[in-house]
Amino acid sequence: MAVLFLIFLVIPLSALVPIQLVNCESLQLQWNKVLMNGSGESIIQTSDGGYAIAGQSDAKSVLIKTNSMGDVEWTRIYNEGGQPYRALSMIQTTDGGYALGCISRSGFNFFKTDSAGNMEWSKGFFYGSNDVIEFRSVIQTRDGGYFLTGGCIPGNSGFVVKTDEDGNMQWNRTFFEPTRTFLTCAAETDDGYLLGGSYLIKVDSTGDLQWFKSMTVRSILRSRDGDYVLVGSNLGRLVKIDAQGKTVWRNSNGGDYATDSGAVANDGGYIFCCNLASSPIMATEYWGYVVKADSNGKMEWEMEYSKNSLINSVLASSDGSYVFTGVNPYDLSGGNDGLWFVKLDPTEIPEFNSLTILPFLIMATLIGIIIRNRIRKKCLD
């Protein structure tokens, strides 16, 4: 019986190793901060290992720079001309500065700063329109210029703008068809650009349409193998496509949340943020989620945050952690929002080799046998 017990104990446990599991219980909260009134719309990791957050406070664009520990180094608030506008998208540029895309009815909606956040130049594209213009995505192109993706409200048209390195427009394209082609993200490809929004659109290097697909996309990620992973806006959907737009795989991670931004994780998987509304129309409550998927798009874990919080942007930090920004609390009356800044550190359960754990199992089994024999002898006496 002792031999059978030993075999039973060793085989199932050794079959489970090496153990390498990351789940919600292993996510350690590094910090949870509200930096100021307002909302965080975009977050990046900077070249020095710190973080930069773009958003708004009191209808003004704000840019916050922190160190790697999340301590604020400086804050800049922009209100050129006294016109209300807020930053929606941001990148760090090759010279160490920052380029920000904004939402505005008038005035400028794209500007560039130096590494300390001091404004170098600003541009107002489509100035004079009665519609609200917003740029939800900005990327720096291989030629040193910029590529902006956005749309107008309530015109329901999407457009892209290509500029030189000084922000001067080189060309632009407006997409009225398919209907309601609002654009929210973009990625530069080898021969042009992928555009995401209410449709997935491929254009060449001069912005001319090549093809489009009926597919709602909120974020476009470049996978490690050179393909593209599309973060959809409903049901936590991830879709991987090749350079020709053919589907490699498609996974829905369940839930009724609307997916927002995403990033490639250090392990080759994907991290994305979502927001769940209590109702699709006239919602009274919101919940923010962070979801982690593996390299095949299958969900590994999800984490829900407090009621009336919104998560707008997430990144995978170089140290393996996950950092996001948004709004907490999200005041539905619009008067008391907090610009939210959170860092999560996934701590892995250590790996154990079966040869390492085997002696402990044998020892535990022998101790059990000795104790059993002593009890049996005592009963016989």
C-alpha cells in the first residue's frame, strides 16, 4: 500500500511541473494614483524608463511626465488661444519630445513639444469647420513625419493627414464610404498604412484606398512574427491578420465590454483595456477592465475595477508590468473626474523541476509510513 501511495503521490504532481502560471491573484498593485482632476487618454513608456500621460483637465490638454516609480516630474497644461481642446493620442518622437493629437472645434488639434513638454509648434487642420475634429491616433513615420488618424463629429467621416517633420500637411484623405467610416487607429506597413475604426482600411503610401473590410477595430498591434493583431470594440475580440488582410485566427474573449486600446506584452501575448456600461443608451454606471491574452488570442485573465471607472489606455512596460490610465472616479455629471494612473506587477509562481520536488515527496511519504506504523503498533499494544 505504501508503494502504491508513493506512486499515486509522485506521478500526478510531477506531471504538473514545470509550473508557470500568472493569474489575477498574482497581480500585485504597485501604485494606484489620481494625479489631478481630469482624464488620462493615452499613456506611453518614455525612453528613460518613466511614463508620459496625455489627457485633459478643465477642457485643456495636459501632459504629465513621471519617473519609473510613478512620481510626477513635471506637468504641462496647454490652452493656446483660450480655445477648449484636449489631448487624445500621444507618442514620444525620435528627438525625445512628444507629439499629441487633440479634439477641438476650433483652434489647433495637433502639436509638438520638446523633451520637457514645452510647445514647439501647433497645427489646426480642417480649421473653420463647424464640426468637432478629433485625432485619435498619431504615429511617427519612417521619413520622420507624422500620420494622424481621426474623424469629425457629427459628420461621421474619417480622415487621415500626413505631415512632414515640422507638422506641415503633405496630403490628406477623407473617407465617406463605407458609411460612418470613423477612424481611431493606424499602423504603418511596408507599403502604406492600415487604418482602423468602424472599418478596417488599407491605403497605399499616398493614402489611396486599396481595400477595406467590415470589421470594427480600436487598436492595431504588430505581432512578433510581422503580422497584425486587431483589437475589436466588442466582446473582447482579437483578430490576427497577415499583410494581405487574410485572417490567421480570431478569438472572442467573452464579456459585454467595449474594447479600447491594446499592446503587445513581453511574453508575446496581448494586453488590452475595456469598459463595460450598464446600458448601451444613457448608461448610469461604468466598470473598467484589463484583459490579458496569450499569443494566440486566448484569454489568460481579466481584472475588473471599481464602479464608475474608465480605462482608456494600457501599455506593457519593459519590466514586465502593466500600466494604464483613465478616469476614476468617473463623474457622470462631468464635474469631478480624476486622472487615474495605475501599475500592476504580475508575479509568477516559481518553476519547480520534477527532480527537485521528488525528494520532498519521498520524504513526506516515508514520514507518513512511519507515523502510520507507529499508530498501528500502538493500537495492537
